[in-house]
Amino acid sequence: MGCLAGCFARVEPRRQARKYVTGLISDLPRKNCWALAEQAGDATPDKMQRLLERAAWDASDAMREIRTFVVSRLGDPAGAVLVLDESGQEKAGEHTAGVKRQYLGCAGRVANGINVVYASYAAPAGHAIIAARLYVPEDWADDSQRRAVAGIPEDLGFATKPQLGTAIVRELITEGRCPPWVTGDEVYGRDAKLRTFLEDQGTGYVLKIPWSFRVTLPAGQKVRADHAARLVPAAAWQTASAGHGSKGERDYGWAWLATASARHHLLIRRNLREHADLAYFLCHVPAGRACSFATLVRVAGRRWPVEEDFALGKSWFGLADSQVRRYTAITRHLALAMAALAVCAATAALARGRTSALARPPASPDDPPPQDPGLIPLTAAEIKRVVNLVTRSWQTIRHYLHWSWWRRRHQARARWFHQRARLRRQAADP
């Protein structure tokens, strides 16, 4: 929070932001303004709501400071990978900035909600979200009245998700914090403008592409990625790990094919059990950069941290818990949730080398289990639990009774106005 201090013009919102982030790290089941205010000892949620809506501070500045914090704590800029991906939040109604019926990855279907494009900084020591941009659909961007009500800035035009990802990468390159490699799923891999931008900036990429993506082979023949996979001889497949997972190494079969461009390669991943289960990656190696097959496999395997960041952020740090509608409030909540996640990710990285004592892994299927399996390194989720045990503070019974009274009074007032609105509708109905 000291890193974020310069983002605030006054001390009051800075202190309130500290309470907000502390509440996001807490064990509260729902992390909206009401719950966070009660946890912080405030008499009403007004201060928390003002922090998100009207206080003088910029979420973009806060995200920039979070990037500085994460990159400096997780380190290894040469071995880090930037991961682009989007995640959704289901929303009721039609007034939240950017809300519409669209595909939401969190729901696995088309639903009413908003989408946000994120970037995760994934280093060997750990990973955390360092950038986020709200996706504003085209029908929202073209409706000036709707934009004004939702507080969407006038200079913010429509941008596709790959364009938002490009803007994030451009910002990181300008700041000098973009890792040498970028990865992402098919949404970003099939976007030619994003790929061209990365190539022009001398940034390497390993981007997932659909099976129908066409590549040009060295002989000049253009084929689909799935057809190119059939050209791989059996001896060319190599087993390699895509990274360490909770159950051990994530081993796959891998093969890479040359293309007509000396700087581009087609990387193919195959499930070791289901050989028909294939994934395809288009790779670009900037001129003058030494690169190996193992490097491309490592970068492709670094896509999973962003999914873990989404799961942790939403389940543990309230990333999707904001009950706000306006653009400014949404982006501010995202920035503060990113700060909460960054604190625990950086602490886990700092403790990693001192908290891991795993037993020797099994060498055969018949190995007996060790008497002491050891300990895995502290994770961001476990750091959160420990922080709450150490810093937990309880308010007085009088405080909680005050909040019980406040909630019931607020709900009674809302019920009265709903009933009056119903009577007005009935009176106006012929």
C-alpha cells in the first residue's frame, strides 16, 4: 500500500483503500462495499462507495504501481512470460458498463455479464495479474447516452479483445516491463494485427491457434494446422513437461514444424493418452534471439498461471464481487483486487525457497509412500490464510448490531419505494 500512496491526492481515500485491500484479503465470503465496510469498522458503506465512485485517484496509475511491485518482487524478467486472456463476470440487468449477453468463460456459455481482458506476469517464482481493461461492446460504444450514464470516458472507443491486449502490451513495452515472450489463447493467436505488432516490437510469442489456421510450409504449400500435424513422423514427437502442476509435471507429446519463414514455427501439443487431442501454437522468434525447442514448450506451458490467477482472484480476493455499475468503479475495484492478489503472490515468492521440503518423488509404481511427504511451498492462498490468522481483528458486538440495524433499515426503505413504484404502475395501467 506504500507503493500506491502516490496515486491518491488525499490521505483519507488512501487509508480507505488500505481498508479495502485488507478486506479483500480477509475471509469474508462476499467482498462488496457493505461487507468490506462492516469488516473495516465503518458505520456505513458510504466511504467504501465513495472510494470507488468519487474519490480523486486513477485506477490506471494504481495498476502501473502494481506492475512495478510485482515485477520487482517476482523478478527474472528474462524468464518471465506475459499471458493474455479474458474472463467474465455475470451481471443482472442492463445498466452495468459493458454488460450484454455474450460468451462468458466463467459460465461456459452465453450469459448476461461483462468481460475483462487481463495480463498476468508469470515468472518461475510466481505469477500475478498486472493489467486489466474492461471490454466495451460496440453497441455500448455507439450509444452516447448510455455511455454517459455508465461513466464510460468519451475518448474510449470500441476495441476488440485482441486490440485491448495489444494496448496492454504497448503500455508495458513503453514502461519497460514487458517480458521477452507473450502467450495467449486462440482469441489472440488468430489476430494478425496483434501478431504483427509483437513482431514489429521484437517481442517473441507462442500463441495458441485453431486447428483451421493455415500455415505456409517451407515448400510454399499452404495447409491447415491439423493437416500439418499429419506430416509429423512418429519419431519426431518428444515428451516434455509444460510446467509443474499440483500433481507433478504436466507431460505432453510435442513436435515443431518449420514454416516458410525462418522466424516462425508451428508447435503442436499432443495428449499422451489421447493422441487425437491436439493443440496448436504459432511461434515467433525475434531476429537475433537464441531459441530452442525447450524454450517454446516452456512458454506455451505458461498459459495456465492466468487461469489460476482468475480462480484465486475470484474465489479468494473478490475479483468478481464488486456490486457496482459505473466504468470508473469497476476499474478501481479491479485495481484494488489486483493489489490484494499481488501482495500474497509476492509474499509466497519470497517464502518459496524457505518453505519447501518435499520428499523424494516415487521412482516406480510400487514405491511405498514416505513416512514424511514433506511440504509444498507456500501458495498465495495459504499466505492469505496465514495473514488472516496473524492480523485478524474483531469489532465490538455494538458495531455488528449497528450494522444489523443499518441493513434492515436500508432494506425496509428499498421495500417501501418498490411498493410505491408498483402502486404507480397499477394506477397508470388502464
